[in-house]
Amino acid sequence: MAQETERREFLARALLLAGGAAVTSELSACRAKTREELTDLSAVAAVTAMRKGDIKAEDYARALLDRAQRLESLNAFRTLDRKTVL
């Protein structure tokens, strides 16, 4: 049981490191991104950029909300309260 836990921890850490390496180039370009370009970031890249202070969580949320509004015809959300999200 302990070996399985250690294996899971190892795999989780390896995935985090691999994800960080994969988004390095993506993050270097995100400093001057428009709202449309922010929605192109993966979730890992967005969180990493927020932690580094490259983007603000509110800007990212606004970009995602704007995109959801533009694609409203897809009916992806039953309700989406912009004010609550922000």
C-alpha cells in the first residue's frame, strides 16, 4: 500500500513538472495577450501565469466569460451569472 502511495505521488509530481516545462514557451508570450488569446491558454498555463503574476485571474475570467457569451448559441451553460463569476 505504501509503495502505491509513493508511486502516485511520484507520478503526480512528474506530471506537474512536465506540465510546467510544456507551458514555458506559452507563458513567455502571454504577458501581452488579448482576451481572445487568453482563452487559448491551457488551464495549467493559465494557473501558472496567474501564480507568476503574468496575468490576473479577473482578466482570465473576463476572457472566458466573453468567449462563453460569443458562443452562447451552443447552449453550453444553462445559467451563467457574470457578476457572481467575477
